[in-house]
Amino acid sequence: MPLTALENNKPETSLQVLSQRIESKQCVVGIYGLGYVGLPLALRFTDMGIKVIGFDIDANKVGTLNSGGSYIERITSKAINKALESGFEATADFSRTAEVDAQIICVPTPLDSHHQPDLSYVTDTVDSLLPFFKAGQLLSLESTTWPGTTEELLAPRLKERGFTPGINCALVYSPEREDPGNAHFSTAQIPKVIGGMTAQCLELGSALYATAIETMVPVSNTRVAEMTKLLENIHRAVNIGLVNEMKIVADKMDINIHEVIKAAATKPFGFVPYTPGPGLGGHCIPIDPFYLTWKAKEYGINTRFIELAGEINHYMPHWVVQKVADALNEHGKAVKDSRILVLGLAYKKNIDDTRESPAVEIMSLLQDKGADVAYSDPHVPSFPQKRDYHFDLQSAELTAHNIASYDCLVLATDHDGFDYAALIEHAQVIVDTRGRVQGGNVVDA
């Protein structure tokens, strides 16, 4: 067990014990936040013979996991039961922080109603575990945040309780890089960037993660690690914003942007294809840019390029709704009182993750205009609980009769599980935001 502050007569002793426990794989890892990031990481540590305690404030998640169930589609009950047999357990009792050697925080970092960073999940989690924190423990933050968070928010909280990173505890930042639905890279195979508050913090954090991750990428400090995460996702957000703007221009010129992208992608150098869509989804790409633009203002910098891409991507659901209105108008109908079925609720195909999904925003905008809105998604049987959106809906069955009964279908997420031939055959009109289908009743958006 980790040493208490009173037991720690020599400052270096507790960290030496931690190092030995990591090296011998006798350490206990606590994962705080058992969602799309935390749960796969917990299972990976367990697979490598590390004892894991998973912490979550959602009692339903805790109960599901401890009974051998899963609430994430790609994580099977078999995987959960295997982990339970290896000693994994979930809990909502933060006092059990005293039992672990390392706390890894994987909680959400959303934006508030004013598009400002909301770190309340992080600070609340840290404040809940600190009363039980002990000398010789390692604290790692994985949640997306602005550069400086680890040293400006976490380190002072530790020091207030007598813990100094590199002396009697370790503090690191290691951004998550999970990509739900990616069949090519598992948690273990994705290189792990990590920065420490001190050289010893970095050494201990790297050693811990190296028990579960194949490739470690150490950087000079936590701020570099925090900025790395932002750059990765801002790069994608800006390029998606560019291709979304190109889609709007191409549409006005009656040019198929998807054909253009395929042609451009044949260039063997200097071009990386990005695909347009109905907007940005997932926890990272729609949110990360605003963490940097917010922090940059502290230094008197306006990140105009990033903000412009954000404006374009934020506009895309409105663009789709206008295309729906135009398509209905061609059929002598208005959006108001039309029955509209949104196909795909997840933010990308073949997964059940609906975080920041543009499909939800499209549904909300259509409902505001008086439409009778429904959705169909083979991966999301019931509309999930969300902070800003509330629909009491179940996924609609895609029978020939059902398809034909809607005035318009909006393909928001192009799951492979959809029967596209049946959709084209029976739909009155399809507004396709993904360039997936073709036909006389299909409108590109």
C-alpha cells in the first residue's frame, strides 16, 4: 500500500516504493471516469496483469460493470467479465482512492453555454479524491484541456495538502487518443504522449503507462503534452472546416465535392483527403479548438484561423436544415408538420458514440421549425440522456412502409448497417450529408 505523509520520513522513500511497485506490476491503478476513454484503458491495464479499480459517479455504470455488463457497444460483456475475473471492480466510493497507487482522470471537459472551457468535472474529481490522497501516489490527467491546467489547477491543489510533485508524489499529463470504431489501432497500439511536472514525475508516469501501452512519447513538460492534444484535433478541425466550406462552394457551382476529393487524393504527395459532413462530432474535435482560443486571449492573441474554421463547422447543421427545406419545397411541402427521419445519431459511422453529434443538432433545428422528427440508428436504440437536448425517442425500424411514410430522410451518419438500396427505393426524398448514396430522389448536402 502507498505510504502516508506521516510515514514518509525521507521525501524520496515514497516515490522509490511507487517505482518498485510499478516495476513489479504490484501497483493498483485507479481510473476516474469509465466512459469511452477510461473503460478501454482500465481493461488494457487489467489485461496486462495490473489491478484496476474504476471510479465513476454514475451508479448505473458501476452496477452494470460489476454485474458483467457493458454500456459501450464495442466493449463486450465477455471483456468485462474477463476483467472482473482478473480483479477489476467499479465503485462510486472515492474513499477507495487510498487503495490505489495511481489515479488516472478520464472525465469530460465540455464547453459551457458561452463556449468557455468547463473543467468542473476535472476539479470536482480531484477535490473528491484529494482527502484520500497519500504520499507516494501518482496523479495523471488525460482529459482534454488548455495548456497550463496541470500546473495551474492540479499542482496547487496537491500542495495545499502537503504534496509536492517530484518530492512525495508524482503529477503528469498524458492526453487520451482514443478513436472509437478504429479497427486499425487499439488502446495499446496508440503511442502515448506524456509530460511530467518534474523529471522524476515523467519517469514514473512513463513507467506506469509502459506496462499497458506499447510506445511512449515523453515530452519536456505538461504544457507541451497539453498543447500536443490540442494541435492534433485543431489540425483536423481546421481541415474539416476547409473541406466543408469547399462543399458549400462546390454545391453552388453544381460540382460534386466528393468526386473532387477522390480525384485530388490520387496525388501521391502534398495532399491529405478530408471528407465533409453535417458538422463536427465526438468529444474532441468540436471542443478542443475553443480551449486554445480561450487560453490564447490571456496572452493577447486572437486565433482567427482556428475560430473561422469553428464558425464554418458550427454552421454546417444549419446548412443541412436549409437543404432539407429546399428539398421539401421541391415537393410542395414545408418543414413545418413534415415527418422527417434522421438516419444515424452517432457522430461517425459504425459506433454508438453520440457525443457532440451534429445529427442531434440537426434534429433540434428541425424540431424548432415545426417538423415531426424521428431517428433511426442500429447502434443507438434509445435517444441518450444529454445536457442540452431532450428527445423521448426510440430508433425507428426501417421497413419499406416506414421509410415511405416520411416526407424526408436525412442521412447524417452513414452506418454500414443501413440498407441503402431499400432507402433509395422507398424514400420520398433523401438529403445525403455524407456523399453515400445516389439516385433521383437524393439531394446532396
